[in-house]
Amino acid sequence: MPQLVTITMNPAVDISTTTPRIEPVRKLRCGPARRDPGGGGINVARVFRRLGGEALAVFPAGGPIGAMLERLVAAEHLPSVSVPIAGDTREDFTVVDAGSGEEFRFVLPGPKLAPEEWQECLRATLRNESEFLVASGGLPPGVPDDFHAQLARRAKADGARLALDCSGPALKAALEAGVWLVKPNLRELEDYASRVLETQAHQIAAARAIVLGGGAEIVALTLGDHGALLVTARHCWRASALPIRRVSSVGAGDSFLGALVWALAYGKSMEEAFRWAIAAGSAALLSPGTELAHAADVKRLLPLVKVEAV
């Protein structure tokens, strides 16, 4: 039985490349392209497995790109269940301007899922019993906003712990149902709270309001270059970002969540798990494309992470 099951409702094949300079009209000659399996839940499962855990990734797949996604997932020796769909799995692509170092991310819409397709994704996720579940990423057309909320209610009934990384109406619906852990970034938390959270005190208050309202037991708020906060009903920890020379920011949040859930699944304390999460999110910045965090980099960076109680 896998320790972790993840569900990614809108997966993609992530293409990344570089060009000397991004400018309009002219043809932009690019360097070699790399392709990685993409989508929040798939990425979380990849990191969880790299750190030594056993994970299973569930995702819908259709068309030639869906077949490529299945091959890329298999190449990572990640167990998976792909639910066949009529539509074509999407591609996303990232281009780095070599001159400025700026990263441009282009996200395509996903295929529309029929009711029987998204319902089978839900069944496939719950069919594979696990103590820990992760639902991460956006919902494609055709999938109702309360998909994660349905999963949350079923997971709770089965005694499973659901970690969630989504936004907008899907996040609101899921928090109304209640989850174990939620990982918003600052923009997502501000959208949920319907206000700007200018100070750390405002951010902690908004996160704790979710906990005290029964939305989640744990809120892991990622703040980009400003680090992250981990908030529960009784405790709050803060960690600064590590001084990393970024290669790519794609997948940093997924690496953070994968390491956090892995550490908690292995019985590490909340504070120690937070340190692993910060190290993994930082390690992801060292890798091109959606290469994500590697265990050796995470372990090397771990002693550099400083966590303080707030």
C-alpha cells in the first residue's frame, strides 16, 4: 500500500527551453527542449518518492500528449494510475531569456472532462487506500468547483489526511469541507481572505482564521523570496528563504509540499518537517524546467534552514 496517493486533475507535459533574448515579432531560436511530467500532484509524488517514500500518482490522460505523460511518469519509476479521457492532455512551456535570466511561463488550458471521467478520477484516488492524500493543481473545464471538497469529505470518512494545494472557488469549497493541510501562496491566501495581507501579523491572522474555522489543521503559507510560514491552532513558525541562485522556479511549491508531507508521514515534528520543506523548495530552484528537488540537494541545504517560532 503506498504511503501517499496524489491526484492531479489537469496534468501536463512541461516543456522548457532557453532563447538568447525574448522580443516581439522576430522568430526566437531556442535551445534544446526538455520535457518533464507536470502537474501539482504528479510533482509532489515525484519529490515524495525521491526522499524515500512510496507514492502513487493518479491523473487523467488522453491523446498523444497523454501517452507521452504516461511514459515520462514511468521513466521516473513512479507508480501511477492514469484514467483514460477523450480529450488531449495539455502541454505547458517555459522559456528562459538567457540575456536577462527572466523566466516566462505559458500555461495552456486543459481538456474538458466529462462527468464520468472526473468521477472515475475521484474513485481511482479513493480506491487506492493510503493514510495521506494530496490534491494539487487547478481543475480543468468540466470538473465542478467542489471536486476537492467531495474528495475531502470522502477522505475524512475513510480516516485519510488530505493535503491541498489549489486556489479560487475550489479552495473555498474544500476549506468549507475541511482538510488536514493546505498550502496557499500569498496571492492565493489574499484572494481567499478578500483583502491584502501586508504584514506578517496579517498573514498569520488570515492563516489562523482558516485553522480556527475548521478549514484546515495546518496552513503552510509560501512567500517566495520571503520564505514561508507554518501555522497551526497553537503554534506558528517562520523560515527565511535560502540565498539560492535560481535556475528555474517551476515546481518549487510542489517540492515544498512533497517534502513537508513526506516528513510528517515519517513522524518528524512539525518544526523539523517545515525545515525539510524549505530545503526542498530551495533545492528545486537549482534544477532546470520541472526537474524538481533532488534528495542530495535537499539534504545538503537542510542544515542551512533556520526556523523560528513567531
